[in-house]
Amino acid sequence: MTTRRFPFLLLVVFLLLTLSSSLIAQADAAVAAEVAEPSLDAKIDAVFGKLADLVFAVIFFKILGFPIVLAWLIVAATTFTIYFKFINLRRFGLAVDIVRGRYAKPKEEGEVSHFQALTAALSGTVGLGNIAGVAVAVSLGGPGATFWMIVAGLLGMSSKFVECTLGVKYREIGDDGRVYGGPMYYLSKSGLGAMGKVLAVVFAVFCIGGSFGGGNMFQVNQAFNQLNNVTDGRLDGFGWLFGMVIAAIVGVVIIGGIRSIARATSRIVPVMCGIYVLAAICVLVANIGAVPGAVLSIFTNAFSTEAAAGGAVGALIIGFQRAAFSNEAGIGSASIAHSAVRTKNPASEGLVSLLEPFIDTVVVCTMTALAILVSGQHLVGGADGVALTSNAFQTVIPWFDKVLVVVVTLFAFSTMISWSYYGEQAWCYLFGQTETAKTIFKVIFCLFVVVGAASSLNGVLNFSDAMILAMAFPNIVGLYYLMPRVRAELNDYVAKIESGEIPRHK
């Protein structure tokens, strides 16, 4: 997508406004006719809901009340943090300098810059998980869930560093300059033999499911719900039509591949993050007197036996679950986008990637949680997901629900186009890097946009969580095995900087 074609973003807003008036008219006509036949949305949800519940039950199998997949992620993140001597804190400043281009060499192999790779990956994480997912966490786990989200974000920075370093180290570059990377490649090349190849295939299958679920259906589902809320529920039953419009717009962008996606996300993500964080700050400033109490409740409820959803353990589970869904650390997805960066030093991009969980979870998710807590909307009831977050912001900015329609839709849009790339890479790993394979995936991906808009939040959330978190099982096996190679890459890169071999630009 070229700069000249970038005005399609304005088209998104225009289509949303046009679609709203059109759908309202149709919905009013349907109500007037008192049609008893179940809507197409209801039929889609009835079938999909059963599948989602089954998948969720398998992936979130519990031992002593604790989901195995979350324990797998927590132990791995803690192990990497200790093994790399708290690299999430020690090398934070270096990571910022790399993003700013202080150590960049434009002619190195790859397709995108460090900043574009970061925003492309961030667009896959900063989205509805930060807006709707945090609201779900606070509703189910109480204020204490926020504390565990922050802890998960800080630990996840180390996991992200490991997987994205490996993504660049084991990537493949085609004759046309296109880059192919991610867990599929470093698992198959890990030295684990047949086991590594099996893990790569398993990851690719889960990644495709994750792209359809959390990277697609959850995003469009919550975007439609916010639009429906703004129109007082008069769009009920017409999610499928909203999904068709969004699917068409997504299809236009994903045709161009990672370069097109990176150009789009490098513009969308900073602007949308800025608008959203600024609005959150307004809510906090307006309720400044309630902020200390909200912060205190986050810490006290994290360890309280009276916390929501099963006490402290319940808050921990929900906090880590929502953080893992939001920042995807340990999942392996972001390494696919980071693999396309222009660099000869894999550790440089690993360092850049550790900024993602910090921005996504420690900053944006915490801002959302505090806004909800100081507004008191989590105690009112009657709203969940993006509706709860919208209600919290409206206590200070009454018209923000309209702005949130655009913000949510663009967040959802940027996440969907990034996850389409993740899913496409996994799909082509299984079926070959052919134009036919790519086209088939893109068509299926767009169909799932329609299904997501028509389904209920519960069904979509269960399927999304299960598919995305399942990716952690094969991915982390490879991370454990390969982490000594990551340490060697890190030591080599830092040595080059300290010796002046890689000069620092002012």
C-alpha cells in the first residue's frame, strides 16, 4: 500500500457512518415486521459456540485448579528473565536507541525497519485485548488481576526477546527479497531433528487457528459490539453485514504482504495509541482523588483471599490469561513480523521486541484498568468487554463512545492485518509459498471476519484464548533448547557496540 493509497483509512470511517445509518434502517424494519425467525447471527453463533467451548476445555485443562498452559508460560518467562540476568530491565535503554535508529544500517537484508517491525508486531498485540480484554479481567478477577497482568508483562519482555532473536537468526530470504521466519523455521532448524519438525507443524496449525480467532474474530466482534452499543442495540442480528464490510477493507490491505502491512501499521498504531492513552489520562486526571485508592486496590486485591473469581489464585489466573492474550509473549507470533527486519544482528531485533509487552501491558493495559477502577463502572454491572471500558471513559468524556467506535475499529483493523500475515506465513509453511496457497488463506481469513462479527463474545473469547495460547506449547520447547544460542547472539551484538564496530549515530 503506497502513501497515495493511505486515504483508505478515511474510507473506513466513512463506511462505518454509512453502514450505521443503513443498518439502523434495516433493523427498525425488521423489528416492525416482528420477524420470529432466528437471525443469521444467531444461527452462526449456535454452531460456533459449541466448537469454541470444546477447544477451550481441551487447551485449558487444569491440574489442581490451575490451567497448564498458563503455568507453562509463567515458568518460561521467569526462567528467561533469570537466565538473561533481567535483560528486560538492563537493556531497556539500548532497545529504545535501536528503535530510534541509533545503530541502524539501511542496506542490511530484510524488508522493514526496526520501527516498522515493532509497530507491525505491536499492531498484532495493542488492540481489543487492551480495551475489552482488560475489562474482562477486572470484571472477573477484580482489581488484583491488574497486578498480575503487569507482572506478566514485565516477565513476558524476556520471552519476547528470546523468540524474536531466534526469528531473525533462522529466517529464510527468498530470491525476491521476501522474508520467511518465525517459530516454524527456528523449530525445524533447532537441531531437535524429527521432533523439531513436528513441533514446527503443530505450531503452524495453532498459529493459523490463532489468526482466525484472537487475531481476527475477537477484534471484529468487539468493534461491532461498540458500534451496536452506540446505536442503542438497533444493529442486533446484523453483525454479519458489518463483518462483510470490514472483510472487504482488510482484503484490500493484506494483498500487499508485510511491506503494505508495515506501512499501514506504522501510521495507525502510534496515532490510535496516542488518542486512547490521552483519553485514559483525562479520565484519571478527572478522578485524581480516586487514583491512590485504585492503585492500592490493585496491590491488595492481588493477594486477597476475598478477591473475585476464586481469591488471589483466581485473580492471578485471570490476570496472566488476559496478559498472555494481549501481549502474546511466549506465543511466538511476533517473531514472524520481526523476522522481516533489516539487520544482520538477530539480537538487535530481539531487544527491540522486548518493548512490546511493556507498551502493550505495562502501559496501555494498566491505563485501561485504572480508568475503569477510578470510574467505578466495574461495580455497576450490566456491561462487559469493550462496553465496560466505554462506560468508564464516558463518565468524563460523554461523547467518547462515538470516538471509541473509530478507535476500536482501527485497533481491530490493524490487529487483523498483522495476524493475517502471521497466519499466512504459517499456512504457506504447511502448503508452500505459492500465490494459490496465499490466496486461499486470505479468502478463508476474510470469511472468519464475518463469523467473528456474528458470534457472541463468550464463544469468540474461548476460541481465541485457546488457539493463541496453544501456540506456546511447541514454541517454548524450542526456546528452552535454543536459549544458549540467543545468549551468544546477545553477547556478540553488545561486544560489537562496545568496541565501536557498530557505531552509534547521533
